[in-house]
Amino acid sequence: MQSQLNALEAHVRTLTRDVEKLRRQGEARDKRQQAIIDNQRKTHQLLECLITNMESNKQQNIQTSTPTEITDDESIPQQYQIETDELRMLKNDTSGPGNLAAHLVQRLFPELFGETNLRFHYNWTGGGNLKKGVMCS
């Protein structure tokens, strides 16, 4: 009889521990859930504020639109100026923005692509596997 009482007491202690463990897990879950709800409320408030600001800026932009500033050709060195027709031809000969950039680099810096192929001897930081020199020091 005493051994059965001891076994029953041990079982009750185990159940009590399990109940306490589940209670703590429930409290932690409730805290996480409340944090998520608070985060959603803050996000919702920020989105409402953003939408309000965007609408008010849109109204201001409509009322106070100004023409964009055009730079003069004198600020760009002659060797780097490209005529509009030549730029259109370059654009038509390309398949995308990266390809256009490559064509522009070839047009603006022909010394990199000539017989010496300087582009193979330099990079931005120097060194590397190919022991390239620093492009700008």
C-alpha cells in the first residue's frame, strides 16, 4: 500500500510539473502573440501615415512643379560629349541597359579596348589573382 502511495505521489508531482510547464509555454505564446498584434498595429499606423504623406506630397507636387535643371555642355569635357544621334544609334544597337553601358564605355574610353587591352592590366583596387595595377591612386 505504501509503495502505491509513493508511486501515486510521484505521478502527481510529474503531472504538476507538466501542468506548470504547459502554463509557462502558454504565457510565452500569449506574449509572442501580443507582440505580433502590437507590431501589426504599429505597421498599420505607419502605413496610414505614409499614405497620408504621399497624398499630401502629391497635392504639393501638382501645385509646385518646377522644370528640371538642364546642365550646359561646357561642364562636360569635349572628349566625353556624345551627340544625340550617336547616342540613339548606340541605344538601338544594344539589347539592354548593361549592354548600353558597355558600348558607352567602349566609346568613351577606347584606350581600354585597343591593341594594349589596358582593361586587363588594371582594376579599381589593384592586386588580385592577376596582379593588376590600381586604376586610380
